[in-house]
Amino acid sequence: MTEQEGRVAHHIVRADGRVLSSRRATEQFYAASTVKLAVLAALAREVAQDTADLADTLPSRDTFSSVVDGAPDYRLIPDDVDHGMPAPGEPMTLAELARRMIVISSNEATNILFARLGQPAVGQVLSDAGAEGVSMGRQYGDFAAAKQLGPVNLVSAAGLTSLMSAVITGRLCPDPDLNAWMIGLLEAQEFPALSRSLPAGVRWGSKSGSVDGVRHDFAFFGEPGPDALVVAVCTSGYEHEAAGELITAIGAAAYDLAGV
């Protein structure tokens, strides 16, 4: 790996927008799983508006429809399958789907919720958060759409910090209980990188994402609110473990810089 082959971007801010450090923060990367937080916020908004209830159910699915007219239905490739999903047709609550989407990054759960909520609702979350450079225009595994539409699931480090900041300050949803629920899911996620070197007892929550050659994580450190530290790191062109080491090192440096 040469320096020219790999890209690393970071953005380190307070949740009220104060920038502490930034590098290549507006450059776009393939989103991987990071945009799933926008789907979660769109769901919370529907629940707050009484157009959905977390106890509502949708059937589990392993086959999905492409957004490309005439394209056949598709299944996720084996490496992307969530083997903990119930059998197709079995009911799942919206709360269960949201937990699997964030905590273990289930693509099936995300696709089910994305189809239920619709792309405009997810796009509105990103717009209201001021998440520039972040977009989600298709479900996971829709390779027909990826081929025809090009890269439509994209992120920037700056945009990810805006999204996280909007969630943890309650700007996207008026219900404090739903905000606490979203933050709890972020605190439970099973694939963190930024927080690995934090001192014991530091509160954090994050949403990571990776595919071959791409690995990201964005997180809050400290008590949720305007003074929380928010960090996003995006990488491409590195092996998975090397990217993880970079992300963890930047997380530790951000903590030291800010003195959470």
C-alpha cells in the first residue's frame, strides 16, 4: 500500500458545530453501512408523528426488488447475509429490525425498513441534519441499480459528523424517549473502531461500515448533547485491519485533543 493508493479523511467537532480538526472532510466515499443511521432517524420521526409504532410488524425477507424497472428481484451475496434473521415471512417488529440494522448492521433489516419508509424520508433526514455529501438512493445489494445509477450511497466525514450531531442533540426528532432509544442502539453496536482505545468509563456510541477496501466509523464521545465530541473517519484503499488501526488511532487522538 502506497500513500497515493489510500485515502483517509477525518472530521472532529463538538456536536454544536465547533470544528477541532479536519482533513479531506468533504471528499466523498462509498457509504458502506454508515447511512443506516439516517434510516433509523427516519423511523423515529414516523413513530413521533404517530404514523408508525415500534411494535408494528413487517415480514422478514431475503429477496428484494430493484429500483430499476424490469430488473429481477435479488438476494444479498453470501458474505452480506444476516444469518440471525427469522425465516422469510416471519413477523418482525420495527424495533427488532432497527436493532439489527444498527447493532449488527443487518442489510436485510435495513432493506425492509428502507422500503417501508421510502427514500424521500431518508433523504429529508439527511437534508435536515445538514449532512452535505451524504446520500442514500438504493437498498443494499441492488447491483442493477448500482450499475445503472452509479454511486448513490455516498458519505463525507463532515456530513457524517453533521448527521451524528443532529441525532444526539435531538434536532431530528422531537421525542426525547425516541432520541434516547436511538442513542442506546448506537451505544450497543458490535463493530466499533473509533472507541477501541478510549479509557474505561467514557460514554460512546457509533455506527461503522465496511466493504472490501472501504472502512468507516463515526461516533460520539461523552454525554450526548451540544458539548459531546463527534468524530468521523472515512478510509478507502487499505486492508481491513490496517484501516481499523488508522481509525482507532484517530479516535484516541481526538479524545486526547478534546479532553472529553
